[in-house]
Amino acid sequence: KMAAEFLASYQSYFEDRHHEGVLRVGDKRFMITVDIKGILNSPQVFSPPMVMPIIRRVLGNDCILGSFTSVTSLPHSDDMKMHKDHPPLFGSQEVSRPLPSFGITALVPLIGISEEIGTTRVVKGSHRQSSKEAAASEFQDPYGPKGACLLMDYRLSHQGLANRSNSVRPVLSLVYSRPWFRDCVNYRKQEPIQLSAKEYQSIGSEHQALLAWSQLNGGS
């Protein structure tokens, strides 16, 4: 149902051209801020009971959902480069290497991940390595059905692989973080969260704390 709603709502982005308010992150690949409404405005989606205990154990009980996007790869898109989504917090890998995690990305493939559709290649342990070190390390290519979930430290080196299929590959990307962190690197063209005040009010109070920060200016 999530896949059907996403594919119906965001068809206008399934062309390889400039899109206003959307960041191109590679060949035929775009990061779309997802409007949290309809079936996507559900704790089962943004606060899944099997995932949140892990995230809270790493980031603390006061963690927040810092962004809700989809990295969408069009058919026959090429491999991305191995990269990290955010530079070291204090400008030095040596300083950042021993620090605890400040963010976790949850990737949810809406149509599953296979060798043809492509996956997100990861380098285990690279959250404590430089990009150069990670590039020379052993990598892993996780696969799974739709509904699977891949959790990775926000500092992890990773690489979106080519989509060799004829289908659009949408992967939801939910980034949870400690409450003081804001990503000022990746959201210069768009908001990290798209959640109206009305939709926020429809969320149960036990889950609102995850998204309360997004409402400081009245929601978006």
C-alpha cells in the first residue's frame, strides 16, 4: 500500500530532468521529501515497534525523526560513488572516530531489493573510518523483500548501486538523530520534513515527540 501510494503521488518526478525542490543525488536518482500524510502518517511507518527500541538504545529516548525522504532511482540509473551522507561533526575524522552515534538512517525499500533492482552497498565499520579507508575495505550488498529495513549509522560509507530493471526503485530514508542535531548539508533545496500542522495533530501524543521540532514554525 505504501508503494502504491508513493508511486501514484510522485509520478511527476520519474523523469530524468530538473525538478524544483528536489535534490539530484546521482545519475537518474533524486531525493524527494515525502509528504507525511495518508498511509505514511502512521506510527507503523515512522515509529515502527520493532525498530524504535534499537534506535532509542543507540540515540537515547529523546531522539527525533530528523528527515523523511525517498531516494528514488529511475530505471537504468548508474552506480553512485561510495560516500558518507554527512561530514565529520568536528571537521576531523580522528576527533569523530571514537564518538557515539548522532544519527541512524532507516532505509525501507518499497519494492524490495534484488541484484537487478539494485541495493545499497555498505562497508561495515566504516562509521569509524575515513572515506579513503572505507573504499579499500570489504563491502556488503544486502538484499531483501519489500518491507525489509536496513539500519545504518549516519556516518557509514555506502553506495547506491545501479538500477538495471525497468521499474522505478523508491527507497524510503528515515533519519533519526539526537535532538540537538540538524542536517545543514543536504537540505538546501528542500525541507527535511513535510508535515502539516493538521497531520501532526492527528498523530497520537505518545509519538508526537519524534516530530515536535518540525512544528516550531507552524509545520510545513
